[in-house]
Amino acid sequence: MVVRYYGLRLAFAASISFALAACGSDETVHTDPVTGIVTKDPAADAPKDPTEQTIFTVLGLGKTDSQRNVGPQTGATVSQELWEAAHDSLNFTKITSEDLLTGLIVTDWYYPPGKPNERLRVSVFILSRALRSDSLSVTVERQERSPTSPWHDTPVALDVQTGLESAILLRA
């Protein structure tokens, strides 16, 4: 009778634990509140390395190093519309550096016509996928020189930066 009593309890506990284990899911889905884009957790698609597994990771009680240290997915934060609009708006000068993953565009020094002793450089940083004014940051550097002195930084009017931001947003 003792074996039968404990055997039934053991069978019941095993069936409950298997039922609870089947309720879990390894796939994590995130929804961006601004754009509504649904993305999966990159750790779910990562290949399982058997050398990283411990008894805790096998039982689902812990995470491997590759699951814990998932880096930022910066390429997903760049708006394609803002990227193309920034390129169209900056077509008056040569672009020296651009990075689609981080959303950074840097132009070469631009010399305004008729002003050989003044030059400007524009940096555009796209901060998110949303098409809003706070998704874009424009920085303009201005330098001047006299015929006998080297280039030195001079302040830029605030409306120059906001004008470039507005031009990019209107084009997008």
C-alpha cells in the first residue's frame, strides 16, 4: 500500500511538471509602441552552442552568455524615409561618412559661393524610425579665417540647424 500511495503521488507530480513545462515558450516578441513593428528576440534565433549549456540552461532556469549579452540592434532604429530625405536635402555638398546602422551622415566642408573664407560641415543623426521632429538631430559646424590666420570655429545661428531639420522632415 505504501508503494502504491507514493507511486501515485510521484506520477501526479511528474504529470503536473510536464504540463507546466509545455506552457512555456522560448520565443519572445516585442512590439514597438511608436511604429507598431513586431520583432522577435534575436536570442531566440541564435544557434544553440552545446558548450555554453549547463544543467540550469537545459532546465530553463538560466540563460547562456549569448542570450544574456544581446547587443543593441541599431540598424532597426533608422527610418528609411528620413535617411533618403537627408541625402536629398544634403545634395549641395559631398558626403564623406555615412553609417546606415547608426543613422549618421557627415558631409565634407562646404564653401558657400562668394565666401572663400567661410566653410560649413553638417552632421545628421537619425534617432528613431518615427517620422517626428525629435527623431532627427542636425549639427552645423562653421569656421572662418582671415587671409593671414588659420581656420577658427565661429557660432552658427540656431535657425540654420532648425531650417535644415525642417527641410529634411518636409522632404520625408
